Amino acid sequence: MAFNVYICGVGGQGIGLLAAVLAEAASRSGLEVRACDTHGLAQRGGVVSSHIRLGADALTPLVPERGADLVLALERLEALRGAAIYLKKGGKVIYYDAAWQPVSVRTGQASYPAAEEVRLAVAGFGGEALSTRFEDLPDPRMQNSALLGFVASLGAVPGVPAAAIEEVLKELLPPAVLADNLKAFAASG
């Protein structure tokens, strides 16, 4: 049976790198991988998502609605949105607790969900929500490495060990930011 991962966030947060690292680590761990990315208005802070399906039963790259075993998000509201559409009963939502408030929230026309609201909503969908956050990140673009470390420490993707994820991070990140990203990865584990 396929293991389905839906990844979401806001443009500029590093969803593409997060997905590439996870997919490559899964492939190197001997899993069959199908993956694809979707980019909305990513350059303007719009939604970005990636689909990763692992296993021989995964014949297409898109995770079906209500078919995600795991929803990964780099933003609280996107975690809630991703869970509402993609999370299957018994699945997990793991997110980095960052807040990128849309215009409707900034103008007072809508409210932004608190972490407890996300937890309760995900429980209502039949899943579990877990979050992480680090105040000491030198750069918010390292949230993806911190989230990967948290995912690895939980063993949230069956068959993909932390060492495989770390190995791919070392290969894909530029030398100028590698050390800080590896610290973020290790700190969350």
C-alpha cells in the first residue's frame, strides 16, 4: 500500500527543497517514489504544494483527496487547509508553527487560527496534529530543515531514516548555508 505525503506552505518558505530532500531520501532508502509540485502565485506569497507517494502501489504522483497519511506544512493556516482536503482518517499533520497572515486577516475581515484550533480541527478530521518552532533560527528559510529534523526524529515517514535525509540535505544545500541548516535539522531531532 502506498504511503502518501502532502506538503504545503507559502511561496518562499522552501517547500520545493523540503519535497526534493524527502523524495530523494526515500528513493535512496529503496522506496519507489512518485512526486510532483504545484506552484500557485508562489512569488507573491501564494500557496505552494508538493505530492509524494511512496511504494509500488503508487501509480500516479498526485495524492488523492482524503488520502494523505502525512500532511507536512511550513505554515499554520496551510496545515489546517491541507488537512481539511488531504488528510485521511488516522493520518498525521506535522507543521512548522509559522504564521503568514493573508490580507483578510490583516484587514480584520477574518481571524487566524490558533495552534489549539488546528489541533482540534485535525482531531475532528480523525487525525493528529504535531508542531515545532524554533526562535533561534538564523534565517526563516531554514524552517524546512527544522521541520525535516522533526519529521525524522518522529520516524514519520516509514522506511526513511534520519541519516538518509541528512545525507541529501548535505548534497543539495549550498555550502554557505549548510552548517546552519544542519544545526536546525539536528536541533529538532
